[in-house]
Amino acid sequence: MTSRIACPTLAARVTTAEQAATHIRPGMTVGMSGFTGAGYPKQVPQALAARIGAAHERGERFGIRMLTGASTAPELDGVLARTGGIDFRLPYQSDPELRERINRGQIDYMDIHLGHVAQYARSGFFGRIDVAVVEVTAILPDGRLVPSTSVGNNATWLELADTVILEVNAEQPAGLEGMHDIHSCAAPPHRAPLPLVEPGQRIGEATLRVDPARVVAVVETRGPDRLSAFAPPDETSQRIAGHLVEFFRHEVARGRLPTNLLPLQSGVGNIANAVLDGLREGGFEQMTAYTEVIQDAMLGLVRDGLITIASATALSLSPDGVADFVKHIDAYRHRIVLRPQEISNHAELIRRLGCIALNGMVEADIYGNVNSTHVAGTRIINGIGGSGDFARNGHLACFLTPSTAKGGAISAIVPMVSHVDHTEHDVSVVVTEQGLADLRGLSPRQRAHAIIEHCAHPDFRPMLQDYVDRAWVHSKALHTPHLLPEALSWHQRFLDTGSMRA
Amino acid sequence: MTSRIACPTLAARVTTAEQAATHIRPGMTVGMSGFTGAGYPKQVPQALAARIGAAHERGERFGIRMLTGASTAPELDGVLARTGGIDFRLPYQSDPELRERINRGQIDYMDIHLGHVAQYARSGFFGRIDVAVVEVTAILPDGRLVPSTSVGNNATWLELADTVILEVNAEQPAGLEGMHDIHSCAAPPHRAPLPLVEPGQRIGEATLRVDPARVVAVVETRGPDRLSAFAPPDETSQRIAGHLVEFFRHEVARGRLPTNLLPLQSGVGNIANAVLDGLREGGFEQMTAYTEVIQDAMLGLVRDGLITIASATALSLSPDGVADFVKHIDAYRHRIVLRPQEISNHAELIRRLGCIALNGMVEADIYGNVNSTHVAGTRIINGIGGSGDFARNGHLACFLTPSTAKGGAISAIVPMVSHVDHTEHDVSVVVTEQGLADLRGLSPRQRAHAIIEHCAHPDFRPMLQDYVDRAWVHSKALHTPHLLPEALSWHQRFLDTGSMRA
């Protein structure tokens, strides 16, 4: 028994990843831990992939339905996608191997709001959950589980699955103990108000619980979350951050935001990370965060005291970020709370706290509809993540992107988005390095003026203005003028020529 | 002093509608009462229209910005739209005169979730509210106001407006007193949990409050809400209801819904009314409703005890419905609660209660995106209403429509919707008279199969299948296969020929 497994009952279940993986059989639905590359199981998925590969070599069909918290890593999504053993997957993903197979039509992928997964699983909308595979940091003497670097949907998988496999990862910082706050929600009609009124408030307990009778295997692992370094902030992201800082200052001056703003949510990835870092220039103090994921920039704002408390469901840090986190973990423990994604992304709490949602996007159209997920309407990138949880129910929904992509071949502002993830009703502010369009209280035609003038790249502005001018003359109705035969032509031109330029 | 104005201070402000309207000056932002044709001011808007018309005849510009609860009536939206005196309007509307001017590009209209209006107004997103014009049923001796047949955003207008004009409508049933429950929300970061856990629970007080010092005019009126009779249920709506009943029974049998279902939300209009009436056939007892509007069918379900309690923000009844309501008002008072629309459509409460959302739509596409508002992507009909509040945060989001319109010329199932109000992430179930597609847990291509097979009209099924077959071969990526040059061609054909048929 190692020091990380202090419960005799569960220590007696220690076995190999290979043996554990035999509990996963063809056609099963498996709930896995893992959220934005943090806290995913490191060994059982690889053993499962070997098992699937061997079955396929024998000519036997072996596919599973796989539910996670969000994106994982090559050791999970990557290795399983390569075997052809994933029939169905939800929610958010970002692994290149998995994405490629989804876009080849080989894997059925359901893109769903991260805050909705647990409630729908609990209500049986995804069928029975056969097996849970969950990474934890340690097992306490009484069998309670210290969560890992992400909580995600783990409480739900542990509650619902017939069979549970635990991975105890000795590489995850032992000091994580005490940082989590696990509150489980009921199914309707038995729901009570969630008592949380401050981002840092604790409303649950620090550990996960599992019925030991359902734990069929415990696997000891040692390995880091595989997260790469973030790109350093560049001029584009600094300019986006600069526009946001100016906007927030303006809102504070008008009395529409408190001087410490409102709890920040920030999406995943390099742009979000860099823009968050740019908020340092705003002079805002005593900020808070109520978000899904803590990346390096947010950790830095916490370290430097600009953010006093950060609530999330995952720590997605670069190797340098992990080193800093481990070094100062006793200080961070009082400033970081990790919760189930059902709570971090809960409609009730996002609305109550009045979060400021900062999310990247693929493109926005002139009327303020936002595409967060698809290239040219057909190719999924990563998924909607929690952006919809925060955009619909938060206080301000800000969407950020460089105004062009692929070396200027693609405009992030288009006549009509090729896929809608956030409708015109849910987008408050659009920001590019060109500027910021404040869409609050504007009609569609007023929004078009603001977005073209403030957000579009100058190279594409004349094309957009030309579209608008002609649509405002020739459209059959003028509430939301469009020329339907042309509305998606920019995307088709990109598919045909590699560029949206005429 | 009439018996309806029992407060001496406010009785002293009684004046004519013409005099009251002089407090509304060019450029002002006016918050008006009125929600789905109920509880709107009957005389001041007409006097204002005359004032605007006279100014225009003198060659003076006179336009106002107008915010309401939702749709009103010819005496408000209609008469003001005709004068050309509305510069800006939000949210939901349904008056033909107003709609026509919006679609001519003469009025800026912002279509916004009904549950978002009050919080954004309170936070100053729409600028200062200069004047409130609110219909009430009576004024109590201490100046508290008995609300009318709708509550809408009235508490917010009364709280925010510099100047208040009250219409006291003696035609509204005096027995409304005691049916309302007014709870006002704070702006973030000062929000506490809303204590409501049952649809019928009271969390506020029965009257509206206003600072008498800001009341500049009180106008006595007498006139009914102008609502017409609902169309009787036809075979199409009965078949839609039948598919829903079968689905709900199936969900109850699987243990995914309680035997009395979950609190029902039902959209406005004839289809929603008829479908709700069709739920009588389901054999469900002790149902509840947590919704925006009570139309005749819901009143009937309450009267007959099938719905034990109905919470809404408006009573939108036909003349026969009003007669029934008035006759049995003492019984209804214990089974109906009227709340501010900020509460009836609140994300926190819709999520907690787990509402079943039943809303009509214009069209759905093969991947489950829904258009609730636009013809051919450009012409606004009424607006999104509360459908987004309930679809995003409720437990089941069901969208209903006949499979064809305009005598079969238009298919309600199309390759790509021409405007998105509810994304693929927010649509659980699509129902037409042809059948029901349960989209929960499905990938886009699986959804396309289900929608074409179960919901499309047989006349359009081969065209849809042909699109899908070719898209699944020729699309550049196969997560959400599309042929962009064709995706909106059905709508363009309708614009060109009056029919989507090839």
C-alpha cells in the first residue's frame, strides 16, 4: 500500500491498468475524468486501447460510448480515437486524432454545453453509465477521494456508474487536498437553491465519495498532465486586451460595473490566456474569477493579488505554471476553489454572480451571431465548451478574436456565420485587435454598422460594406437585410480558393 | 375620487390622457406596461400618438424609444407605429403596423430574451428610463398599486423611471387583487438566491410600489384588453399534441419524468394553445405550469384541476376566457400567480424547477437548429419571446410546428435555417404533425436522420434526403455536412417563386 491509498478496502483492489481495462466491454458507455487536459486517467485508456486494438485484429467489433468532462490528452482521446474504438463522444474535445475522425464521419460527436452534461446524464438522457474511470490524487483512510487537477463530471460518473475504476496519480500534488468543493445537485423536481453568493464560497465538501462496493479496480499511476506552454502575448492579443480594458474602465466610470468589475470567466486557449494577462494594465484591483479553467495567466493574477479568489473546475497549467503552483500551493489553497463543472457552469450561479464572459470565437457576422465551433459550417474544431453557459446567463458576453486568420486570407467578420453557437440575442460585445463593438441596445442594422466599423480588418471592410449596402437596397425585408445567395459565399470561396478575398 | 383610486395623494394627480401625454417629449425613453396583449395602457399611448402626429404636421421631429414587457395591442404599438413616432422598440412585438415598419427599416427593433430585459435596464444598458406608463387595476389607500392582467417589466419601469404615469383601468377585474407576487431583483454583485422552489410559491408581495413623488399623472380608463378568440384545435395541432403525449408517457415509464411531468412552459399563439389543450388526452394529473403567459387552454386545464397551479406574468385570454376567469376568480386566485417577467423567465428558477419548454417555431433544420423569428432570414415576425430563456435553461426544450406552411409551399424542415434563434445545443425535441424527433444524445448526422424521418412532410422528405446524401459525399468535412451554395437555396426559391418546391 502506498501512502496515496490509505483505505484498506480500496488498497485491496489495486491492480494493473490492463486488468482494470477488462471491465470495459464493447458497447459500454464510459464516463472518464478529464477537463481541458487536466486530471484525465493516464493508463487505463491506453490499456483499453490495446484491448480494442487486439479485438479489432481478431476481427471483432469493439466500440464504446465515451463521456468526459471536456478535452483530455493524447493518452486518452488520442490513443482511443486511433484504435477506431470510440463510437460516440461528448462533450468538448481538442485532440487532433479525435477531431480528424469526427470530421471524417467515423465518430459521432455531440457538442453540448459543459454545464448541461451532468444533469442530463443524471436524468438518463445518455442511457446507463456502465463504467467510470476517474483520476484522483489520493484515497483517504475512510475511502473518500481527493480529486485531481480537475473535477469535471467526476462526482456524476461516480454516482451513476455501475462499475468504478480509480487511477491514483502520485504525480499530482498532494497539496491539492482541501482545494476542492464538491456539491452534488438533485434532479428536478427536488432541487433547492444553491447557497453560493460569492465566487470563493464553499458549499460542499472537499472530497469525492464513492460506494466502495462498486470500485472494481484501483490503478496506481505517476505522470503529469500533458499540457504545453502558452504562446506569449503578442501585439494582437495585447490590443484586444487594451480595447477591453478601455471598455471596462468606461463601464466603471458610468457606474455600470463595480470598480473591481464582476466575476470573470475566461475561455481556454492562447488568446484567452493572453487577453487575461492584458487585464493587468487596467488597474483593476480585488478582481474575482468564476470560471471553468485556470490557465497560467489567471494563476499569475491570483499570485500577484489582482484576483483575490478564483473558482473553476480545472487547473490547466503549463509545466512552468505547475511548478509555480506546487511551490506556492499553501498560498493558492486559500485563493482557488475547484468545483464540479455542473457548479462552475451552473445557470443559477452565473446569473446570480453576474459573470463577465470572455470567450474566443471563430467568426462573428455583421449582425452579431457568433460561430465558436465550425470551419465553413461543416468542420468541427473543439466544441462550444462552456461559452454558452456563460454567454446566455452572464452579465456581459464578450467574444474575442483576431480580425483575420491564415495570414489574412480569412476574415473573422463575415456577412453570415456558417454555423451559429451564440445567437444575436446573446452577444453583448465583439472585440478584435481593430476595436470593440458594444452591441447592447442595438438593432441588427445598428449592430452591422458597429461591427464593420470597429471590428473588421480594413482589408475586408469595403467588401462587408458593399454587402451591406446592396443588402439594404435589395433584401426583401430590412430588419435583418441579407442577400441569401451571397450570404455564405465567403466561406465557399475559402473552400474553393483558400481565401475569402474576392 | 373613484373607488379604484383610494390614495388621496395619487387621486389628486388624476388628469386626462392628453395632459398626461405632455410629459413624454421627443427623444425620451419610455417604459410601457403590456405583455402578450394584456395589461397595456389604453389611453395615454393614443394621446401620445396624437401629440406626435401634431408635431409631425408642424414639421417637428418627434420620436421616442419604447420598451415594453412584450407585445401589446393596436391602441399602443399600432397607433404609435403609424405616427412614425417610434425610433426604437424592444422586446417582443406582434402588431402588424409595427412589424411592417420594422421590416421596412423605419424602426430599430431589438429582439431580446424576455427574461433579460429588466436586469439590463437596471444596469443601464438601455440608457436612462425617462417615463413609465403603467396600467394598474387599482390604487390602495397607502399608494400601493394592484397590478393589472400582466406584470411584465412594470416593477422595473416604476423603479427606474424619472417620471411615472399610471392608468387605472376600472374594466380590469377588481378580484385580481391578491393574485400577484412581486419580487424585485438586485443588480450584481448583490444578488441572493431566489427562494422559490415550487411553481406556486409566493416570495414577494401582492402589490407594486412606486414613489408617489414621481407620479406626475393618473388617468382613469375603462376598456378591455383587446385579445381575439383562439383558433379551435385542428387535426394538425391534435396530432402534434398526440406525439408529445406519447413521448411524455414514454419518459414517465422510463423514470425520466415524474408522473405529473415537470412544470410546463407554453409559448404564445394558436398552436401552443391547441397543443396544450391536447395534453388533456395524456391522463397526467396534478400537473403544474411555470410559464410566461396563461392562455385559454391553460386556464381550462387549471379550471378542470389537471393543472393544480400556474405561474405566469400575463393572462392573455379571449373574451370568453375573460368571462370564465371573472366568474370563477375566487377559485382561480388560489391556483394562479402572476409575477414580474424577470421572475417568470428567470434562468435560476427555470433551471431549478426543470421546466418542460413547449414553443412554436418558424422552421428547424436537419441538424436541429431552430428559427423562431425570421422569414427567409430577413423579415422579423414577432421575436424570440421567452423561448430562449426556457430552452437554454429548462429540462426539455421541445419545438413544435406544422411540417408545412402556406398550403404546402413551405417546408418547416430545411437544410439550413435562415436565422438561428436556438442552436443545435439547445433543442431536445422537434415535433410536427408527422412525428417527433428525440434529439437527446445524438450527433448532427444522427439528428438529420431522425428529423427527416420523423418530422419532415413526405412531399419534402426526398428533397431533404437528396441534400443529405450529396452533402455526406461532397461536404469538405463530415461532422456537420453541408453544401454551402445550396444551404439557403430553399429560402431563395421561396422568395423568387413563392414556394420551396423544386
